[in-house]
Amino acid sequence: MGTHIVYAFATDGQDANSSGVAQQLIGEISAQVFTVNSPAGGLTCSKTFNVASGAWETAGNWTPSGLPAATDTACVPAGDSATLSTTPSIAGLVLQGTLSGTGGLNVSGAANLSGTLGSGTYTFGGLVTWSGGTIGPNSVANTNGGLAITGAVTLVSSTVNSASNAVMSGSGQLTMDTATFNQGTGFTFDIQNDLPISAPAGKFGVFNNAGTLQKSAGTGTTDFNAVKLNNTGTLSLLSGTISLTNVSNDSSSGQIFFAAGTTLRVSPGATLNLSGPISGPVSSPAGTLLVSSTATVNFNAGSSSTALAAINIPGGSIFLNNAGIIGAVSISASNGGLIANPGILAGNVSITGGAALSIFGPGNFPGTVNINGSFSIDNVSKIFGLLSGTTPNTGFSQLVVNGAATVGGGLFYTPVSFTPAIGNSLTLVQATTLTGTFVSNNFPTAPNSVWNFTYNAPPGTAIATLQASSGNPVVSLPANINFGNVPVGTTSAQQVVTLTNTGTGALNFTSAPSLSGGNSADFTIVSTTCAVGTPVAASGTCTVTLTFTPTQSSAENATLNFADNATPATQSVALSGTGTSPVTATLSPTSLNFGTATQGTPSAPMSVNLSASVSIGINVASIGFTGPNAADFSQTSNCLPTVPADSSCTINVIFTPSTSGAESALLVVTDNAAPGTQSVALTGTGTGGTTNFTITPAPGTGTQVSVQPGSTATFTIVVTPAPGSSGPVTFTCGPPIPTTICAVSPSSAVLNGSTPITLVVTLRTNCATAEIPGAPMNLPTGMPPQIIVLWLASLAALGLVRRFAPQTRLARLAPALALLLLIVTCAGCGSSASPAIPGAPTTPPGLYTINVTATSGGVSQSIPLMVRVI
């Protein structure tokens, strides 16, 4: 947390307090922000220069007469020029004209400058408010009491030494014509706008920061244009962008801090030499280092980066020169960008658009790039390395990825005093997981040998092994492939080119198959098995699958090229095809309006005609609907799968609104006619219609039932719509019976004005334990029959035992056993199935009433059902 400091000055030219500048601590904020309060109405002039040109030291040149003393505020009006031959001391200065000479000036208090300071040394002990003007050649300004730059200030062959806090705000900007600005240790130069610190064309300036240089306000760009920045203190980006432009040797041995959303841009042609740390907020990585096209950033010894959101290199270069860990959430080189030299990158690294990763350092040292994150390289980018032996890092360049790696592109390794031998094996990539393959390489070979590339053996590796070749490969290819006539804008059927190695040695590709020729853009390599690192053995084959999509109605030609270790080293296949008139499809009409339709009731069908061109038919892939109400439209047609040339088919569309109000959708036909789909706009309005219906028990069924706990009661209900009633209807049941599940099937339907809807209502009671099974009985009251039967059986058994064996132990136990059986039977549940609600108690006995309710269009009808749980 920094401090918020206010500089306040009195209006009479005297200091606001006895010590000069009042520094008032008014609160803690996230960074040091400096606010300068100039005196209201400006400084009061106690001495005013009164001649157009004259000596400062002439008493008569001042009003009132007499030289300014140490307690005076001296004013030099616009148009007047005072010449100094000594170095007097005054309390304050208002300069609208010019000061020059061989002397200088000491100002103990505040100064407002909008004129010109000529040659000399000027020392200010109070706040200097610089609203414009110039410091001329051979002049030195020492600001020891605060500096506020509020207008356009020009430094010409001069020096400003800021030994206090400075603010550039409002319309403030600096133009440095062969000039130097020195920001002192322990003080802050705060940029609070988006205006530049720049040099005129053909000139340069220098900004030396030993304190803190920060941009705390302005969401745009502050451009250090042709002004060399030397940062030995702290460069803090708290808002917007700082751009380093047109300087080849900016440097930072101090710290650079990025806040969320900020950017340090190294502009085209500029160079930034880093030997200090770069950081951001650890809790939320933020800020971007942008290395523009042809720009360079050198991460030298002592430099590192952490907690950045991104390091982007779109055409620029970064060099890892014995730096520490260079980290960001995303590190990306694109459009010819370069990441060079061995080092450690922490983040997800991507190399795309012809960019390169160079894994070797000065002095032809191979080295290693370690990536703590993921890595990917596309098929048009490259990895450069050195090959001077078979040991990783010291003998050959190696990429180590502590994460997932996706490889492609080319491998370009340069031998350094080394000739590989058969059997040499190089683990070029070592990753946690690896996908993809390299598409080309220029590895040096020995006579009668070939490099074989293997992937994921062991997992996560890309290994190059030099193998002996037995004999010479010979390539056999078809002379040409003709795709015939293909409508413009339509992709042809695939054609396969088969390459056969008719020689006695292995065929190794040095680059992936490619296309060339005037119409090569209209031919596409869909897939290939002819890949770098995948040798084609003698008598073996590989294939290239191609398509042709003409863009013009004429003959087109291209060439399929192969590059390998055969003689000659390149082979080709001629490709041809003819573009014909494009396939066209016409839908008529282009819109349908169904007017009003009753909710839930299908409309009368409306027709759309799909017509093919006179010369070419249409291949129809699908017919469907999109849009907010697509589900309320349906279609039938005779258009699939083809519509012959010079003919048409019919699509019948039906609108069944599911709601009241305006609805819309698109009828979409997908086919082979440009642009691939055709559509018809559909509109209609749903209306509520008439809703009336009755709800009754199904014939032969009732509305009462008795069940034991654990059994299921079932009712059959019929909903009969009144003539003309239509629309969706929903069904519910309630209120709930304790520990019982009530369900209505179906839970919704559509009234059509004539067809009754049959509902099945089930109430599944709960039983905590399952015992002797029972069954629901349509008895309003009383005991279930099985209980009566068991009672009778028990009495009969008792009678028999007592009759035939009256003195036995069984005779004495039989009554007790019969009674126990009857108790268990009466207390048991009505089903042996698992509980309806596991863990819940048994449904308590009682007489319950539930209501089954049907609701449609604001109309509700209910029927009560009674359930006795016994």
C-alpha cells in the first residue's frame, strides 16, 4: 500500500507551512498517486520585470523599483526577457517571458513556468508548476520541491534533475530535443494522462529513472517515442499502456511491475535490455509484455518474470541470455516471432504462424529449453537446434516440456563439427504427454543412412534414430489425377494418390506433401500417410487424399509435390479438373404467414417449392427448422435425397402453436447449392381457443379403494373435451398422503375437441418392513378376505389337535401359535416389494382424500378420490 500525498501552497507566495511543502497523508491506496494543488489565483507578484529586455540585476527594471530579495515572488511577463549574470535567491517565480544569461536562479518556494528558461542553472525549492514553455540549451533545472507538468514543455539540449515527486497530468507532455530528465532515488514521476514523452524527428532524449516511474491514470498509451528509458529504480504500470518506440537500447536493471490489464509495448524496431525482475500481482496474474514485429527484448542475467498474464511476440524476438525463469500464463510467438536461446519458460507456450523456437546459445552451445506448462507448434513454424554430439543439452538441442506437448512444423538442426553415425539416437522432445508429428527436417545424414523418427516410445518422447538404408528407394506415382467436371463452389469426391516405393531402400520424406501451381488453392490435401519420420519400406506404399473445389467455370490445374531421399529428390503428380456452372437452388415463396391458429391444433399445410437449375440437380442433405419457435413447425416433402435438374419438389409446412401470441422460425434446406443452405421465413399467431372438459371415473371403475401399507392403489380417470375445445392440458394430484407417492400418467396431453384422454392414477403407500403379501381390495370397510381365511384355518387346526391329540405338547401350543399367526397377518404390510420411500415410516392407517386436477387455458376441473389405508 502506498500513500496519497497532497502538495498545497498559499496564495500570497509564502509556503503553506513553515517548512515549505506540506505533505499531508490522507489515506492508503493501492499505489502512490500524487495530486498537486496549485494556488488559487496563482502566485502574488511582489516584484515584476518591466522592460522588454534587460538585466535582472538592474533595480530600475523592476516594479516596484529594487532587485527581488529572498522573500520576493518575481514575475517576468510574457514578451519580456531578463538576463541573469549572477545567481540570486528569491521566494517564488512566475515566468511567462524569458530568463537567460550566464547566471542562474535559486527559488526557495513555488514557481509557475510557462515561458523560456535559457542557459543557466535554476534551482527550485518549492513546487514548480510547468504549464508550457521551454528550457533552452545549456540550462539545468533542479526541482527539489515538487514538479507539476500540466502543459506542453520542451527541453532543448538541457537537463532536468527531479529530486522530488513529479506529476504529468491534464495536457502535460514532454518534448525532449537532445535533452535529459533525471528522476531521483526515492521519488516518483507519476503519469496521469495518455500524452507522450517524445523527441522531435531525427532527435533523441534520455529519461533516467532511479526512483519510481509510474503510469497511474489514462487507459490509453503513453509513448516514450525516441526517448531512451534507463530504469534503475521501479517502472510501475498501473493503468493503460507504456510504449517504447524508436529506441534501440532501452534498459531496465530495476523492477518492472504490471497491474491488471496493463501493457508494456516494445514497438517495431525498438530494443529493451532487461537485467531486473518483471512481476505482477501474485493473486491474479495480470499485464502483458508485447514484443511487436522487429522489436527485441533481451532477458539478461538478473532478469526474470512472474505473475504476468501474457508475453506476446507477434513478429518480434525475445532472447533468454542466462536469465532466470521467464513466466507468464501464456507465452506466444506468432507471425514470424522468435523465442531464442536455452532457458526456462513457465507458462503455456505456443509457436504459430511461421514463428520459431531456437534452442541454442552463443558460442554454438546446443542447450535445452525447459517449459513448465504446455507447448504447441503448428505445421508452418520451426524449431532450430544444433547437433554436435549425442548427449542432450551439451551434444544436441533438446526441448523438455513439463506438461502436454503438441508438435508439428519443421526441425532444422545444424551440425557443428559432428558427423552422425548409424545407431545414433537423439531424444529431441521429452514431455509429459505428446501428440502430433514433425512435418519436415534437415537432419544431416551419413552415407547409406536415413533418420527414422518415432513418437511416444517411450511415452512423451520424439526420438530421431539414424538407421542404415539397404539400397536405394525408387518412387512410383501416377502421372496425373483428373477430377472431371465439378460445379463451382462444390467439393468433389475424394481422389487418392498412391505412392509406391519400388526400390530396395527405405524412402524417407524430407517435407510433407504440398501443392503448387496457379489453381493450387482450389485443390486440398484432406489427409496423408506420406509423413516425415515415417519411412516407406521397399515395396511399401503411402497415400495422399485430395479434393477439388473450383472457384471458376473453366479448366484448373495444380501440382502435388513430394520431397524425399530418392533420386531425383522431388516428384510430382499433375492435378486437373474443370469448374462448371454452379449448382443453384430456389425456394418459393421466401416467406409463409400462417395467420392465426388455435393453440395445440395443427394448421392447414402451406407449400414451398424447391427448384433446381436447368442443367444441374440438387443433392438435399436435410430439411429442418431453426429459430425461437422451431418446435411448433413440422414438414413433409418429396425433396430427399435429390432434386433432378430442371425440376422441383414440394415441402408442406404445418404450424401447431404451443402458446398464445406471435411465433416465428426458419425453414432451412441444406444442400450442395451455394451457399449451402436456403431458408424460408415462417410466421404465425397462436390463439387460446375454447377450453371446456369433464373429468370422471372410467366406466366400470370407482373412486374409492382400500389398501394395506406397502400396496399400490390404482384409479382410472377419463378427461372428455367439449366439442371445439383444444390446447394443452396438465394433470396433478394432491394434497399428499403421508409417506405415499401419487402419480398421474400421462402428466400432460393436448385437447383436440373430440378424443377422450385416459389417465391412470397410482398411489403407492409405504411400508417400513415387508411381510406377508396382501392385495388391494375394493372394499370400503372391513377386513381383507385372506385374514378371515387365516382365522378360520387357525380355528380348524385348533379343533383337530384338541380332538385327536388332547394331551400332547402340540395341543397345548396350538392355540398360541394360531393366535401369533393371526397377529402377524393382521399387522403385516400389503406388499413384499421394497419400500416406496426408503427410510420413511409406514403410511399410517386412515381414510384419505386426494384430488386429481386437470388444467387447460385457465380452466381447472377436479375429481376427489378416497383411499383407506388399513
